[in-house]
Amino acid sequence: MVEPGLAAAPPPRPARVTLPAENPDPTVLPEITLRDRADSEGAGLAAPSGLPLPPGTLLGGQYRLVRALGYGGMGEVCLARDTNVDDRAVAIKMLHAELAEDSYRLLKGERRELVELNHDGFIRVFNYGHHPGVGDFLVLQYVDGLNLEEVRARAREHPEEFGHERFREFALAYGVRILAGLAYLHAPERGKVYGDLKPPNVMHDGSTTKLIDVGSVRRAGAPGLTTPLYRAPSVGAHGESESQDDLFSLGETLRTLCGLGATRHDLADLAALGPLDDASAGHRGLGLVSLARALRRATRTRRADRFANAREMSEQLRGVFRELRSLRTGAETFEPSPLFLQSAYALDGGLGAAPEVSRWAAPPSAPRYPPPGPPEVARRLPVPRPDPDDDHHGELSRLSDDDPAALLQHTGDWRDSPEVHLLRCRLRLRLAPDTDPDALPAAETALALAEDAIGPAKAPYDWRLDWHRGLLALARSRVAEARDRFDRVYGAIPGEYAPKLALGHCAEHLRRPHEALTFYEAVRLRNPSLGSAAFGAARARLALGGPDALADAIAALDAVPQHSRHRTAARTAAVRIHADHARDADGLGTALRGLAGLFSAHGLTDEQARVRMKAEVWGVAHRLLAPPDGAPRMTGAELRAVAARADPLLEFPPDERRLRKDLSRFYRGLALQAARDAPPRDTEVPLAELLLDRAYAVRPFALRHHRDTPWPGKKIRNWIRNNAPTQQGG
């Protein structure tokens, strides 16, 4: 049943729009009040044309007509006063059978159910009745604000009233509110659809929003009113609709409200990732892409390609709202993910820890900030939450995968289910291929079993399968294939952060630093506690270079909050980056201040790690005083000034001689660490001996040498040579 053509839009009504303070709540909206609201409710005004009966007529012996309000698909809507309830204002909806006979007959049978419809998202139906000359009518709650078509026009005319870019966040707030009402309507115990969702049917009155034309509400699958511009292709010829058709209409309503393209087909171009790898990505951000993807999924042609239900769509709109707000304000907009567990791993590529001893044997051309390898990323990305409907949801929610081999054994006799197979897939990925060559084939087998358990009807639309296929591709270092898989996941759940984190890592390895930065920043700004996003953003900033690269990289790491488990790693990385980029005494001083804070306030307590960090920073000072080529970049006087300002607990040396003495001592300590951690082999020069050579080279020149008290380096070298065979044999 198709509604008659829409009338021309009336002139804009005067209203006051009050912009709310910044708020991370995805349901907050401006306050909208009609300026002539008080007059419009007055009973003494002359009745405009269109009133079916004279003003003052008493309908059903109770409702006194005041004036016409408008015309809907099922008849006139009039303002009236309820003489039995303090003369409260109500809306009377006349039901004209000749306009929509099928809908009329359906509605007559469901009037009592409409009265019992009790949700804040819908206008209340107080009563129903019959009056000679008018026929049947409904008595509705009276609201009089701007409908969404009027809101859209006003936002276009006065964007400042809605905070300019903030208007898209408000559009999502409308969506979240409407979806709460649709979820109530679609619940199995009610089994209804709204059927005719469109901008004119959503009213914003003060701080409330209401779906106002409840005459279109009917049983799922029953005929009823629809509007061509917002009707899903899957709706029947007479308006037969299912719950996912309401989601389509909402998607079109929000697309129109946001002004995204002329038709829903334009969303495909807006949702593409292509433009993210150019220099404009940082200015554009990812929010528009995520918004377009959410609306595109809602408005797909086939029902199976859309969101499964109102709750799922609401979760994704809330996630897109958080992303848009964080990208616009730079402020955290955190809410725990409904679909992923937060990963305990920072994916820092080693930058968040004190340098490994082998760092001092690496060639100068070795990359300073390598990203974690694809197999490591596959093992450390966030894990999907178990499906609440899975048979093993309770047990799976209590598991920890710290020991994958033990957990595989523990779950070996569990009854098969999709989530059990997916868990086994991830556990196999956690097993190192060099110790278990069958790990990856076994992971692929487990994923195939999960797909069979989900079934051919649902598997093509289950994003969990694409997520795990992406992990498997990373584990085999097939990064381009992994990117395609994670892109599909992003299209299915555009409000989630985990697919964007995975796509950021793929972009890094595919040498697309702008794209990587775009993904990492979208995740980092939304939740600064996620160390993986902070480290990825810092690496991308440094890879892109530019005059602000260092400051921006450090800012991303500094933004990791104190309560984050990745705070110490982030501060360690900041010190190492400052040290690498120190070009003069000021740069050295900055690195020393960061080192003091790392030792005293940011949790680096391991003594061997402290020695390695000191060796790193002291080495920078030595390089500035005596660079291998070129003139010194720091004088002895500047070194003394830096030492005077440094934290006394660091015991930073004020002159070159003591600096060399400290460095020599540090290198001897590192040699001992290397000897304990990696016994020398007969086929290569031991790392410990290389470090001892450094210690010899840097130690200050001495005029005296006691033959009976050999230099400690000689003792260490003898200890290494004497103990190496024993260690190898053990």
C-alpha cells in the first residue's frame, strides 16, 4: 500500500535550538522548542481550513476539536482538548477507510494493541472511538516540535545551531533513539513492524523524540502503509514488511538527514578506503567512511545483507558516534566493545621495552622502529567475545589463553560448537610454527569446522569467519589478503575498533603510512588506553616525517593514560625516541628528564632494563661529544649544564671522562647479560665479546695499569670463554 504523494513542504516554523554541552552519551540531542508553541495549543484561535467538523465539536462526548494539525496517510490529524482529563491537549487522528482499506481493516483489529503500546520512542495512543460523520478515530499524545525533515532543512540553513560537523553525531543519536523503539516493537512477544519510517514521522519536541504515525504499525508480514522514497526493495507489493525493512527505512532516513549522496547507491563510493592512502587522510579522518559503511549495510538490497536486528544496528551506530566525536574533538569517547575483548598486548614492535642487548650489535642501517611482524599481530590482536547463544558461552567467557597448548588439551573433549572451533583456531595460531609445524594447517581445519557448524545459510554473513581468515592470512604473512578480509569485517561492523586496528597494521606492512595513521588515530583518540594504536600512530608519524613528526609521535605515546597497562611501555618508547632524535644538549636533556620520570614514576623497576636504558642515553651523550665524523654537537660546558639539571638519582656524569667510565661499566654489564642469555657459538663472534670490545674502546685512557689486578673486562672475557662450553653442553 503506497501513501499518496507528499504535499509541498510548509514554510519553516520559528523554533529555538539549544546546543547541548559536549557529551559522550550517544543519545544526547539539542533542545528544540517551537516559538509559537503556546499559541498553537490555544483554543481561542480561528480554525484554519481543513478541520472536518466545526471548532468546538465534541468527539465521542469527550474530545473538543480545536484546529487541524495536518494530514497523514490514514486521514486528518487535529488538535483537541480532553475534557475528562484537565483539558489536556491531545491529537485526534481520523481514520479514512476509503484511503487505505487494507490498512484500515487491519488497524480496526489492532486498536487495543496500539493503546497498549508502551515505549517512550512512540507517541502514546490514549484511546480510540467513533463519531458520526467522521468515523473511527484514535486519540494520541500531543507533541508539536520539528519533524526530522524540518530538522534537516534547518540544519542546512543554520548549521551553527547544530554545531556544524556535530550534526552527524546528532543524526546518529536520532538513530540510536529510534532503534530503541524498533527493538521494542520487533521483540518476538510483539512481532510488529513500524512499516512507514521516514523523516516526517519522527518528531523532535523539546528533548524528546517520538515516532508519531503509529497508524502504520502492524504485524510483521502484514500489508500496510509505506513511502516509496524510504521503502526497502524487499517490501511486498502491498507493504508486507519484516523487521529488517524498518532498518532499511531508518538507514535511508539517516542518509537523507546527513546529506550523504543523492541515493543509497552513492554510499558505496563514500565507504571506499581508496582515498585513505593520500595526504588528505589526516584531515578527512575515518568517521565519514564508518558512517557511510553503517548506513550502506542498513540499506543493502537483500535482507540477509543488512543488520540482523535493531540491537546490532544500534551497537554499530553507537560505535560510529564515538569515532566521529573523538575525531572531531580529540577527546576520548570510550565505551567497552560489545563484540571484542580488549587485548593485553601493546604490539609495540619492541619499542616499548628497554633495548635488547643485541641492539648494540645491530648494523647502523637496521630499522629503528620496525612494526611487529604479521604472525605476531595475528597472535596479539583483540579476541572476539564469545557468542552469547553458543552452548559453551559460560565456559568460554572464563577462559584465559595464556597457555595455548594446555588450553587445547583442556577443551579437547568439549562438545563441538562454532565458538569452540574458533577458539581452537586462535590457539593453534598462538603455537609457534617452528615448534609445531602442523599449527597453521590445524588452525585452518578448525576454521573450516567452524564454518560448517555455523551452516551455509548464515556463514556468508558471519564476520567472525572473515576475522579469523584475516588472522590466518597474517600468520602466513599474506598481508594483502589479510587486508581484504579485515576490510570485509569493517564493512560488517563499522562501529568497532578492532578491524581498524588490524587494517592499520596491514597498511604499515604494505607501506601505506597515511592509511595506517588514519586507522590508528581513529582507534587511539577513541580509547587512548589501547597501546597498540598509540605505538602504531607513533611509528606512522615518524615514517611520514615532517617538522612535527617527533612532537606528534611523542604526543601519541604521552596520551596513554596512567591507568593503562601499556603506560610504562609508552613512556619507555618516548624516552628511546627522544634519545634517537637528540641532536644537541637540549635534546639530551629532554631524554634525561623522560628517563628520570620512567624510573621514578612510570614503573620501570627491572634493574637490567634500567642498565640498558642508561647505556642508550649515555651513549647519546657520548655521540654528541665525540661523533664518529664531523664536529661535536655538544661542548663540555653544555654537558655540565645538562648534568646539573638532571635528576640526581640518575647520577648522570658531568664530564666526558666519567661519562666514558660509566659507559664502559654499562657495556661490561651488558656483556654479562649477553653471556647469560645467549651462550656463544663456535661459528660466530659472541655478542658478549663484541660488547666487551665496546667497553675497551670507550673506557677513558689510564696512565697506570696494575698487572696483578687485571681490568674487569678481562675477567669477564675469561669467564665467558671458560663457561661457554659448559652452558652449551647443558
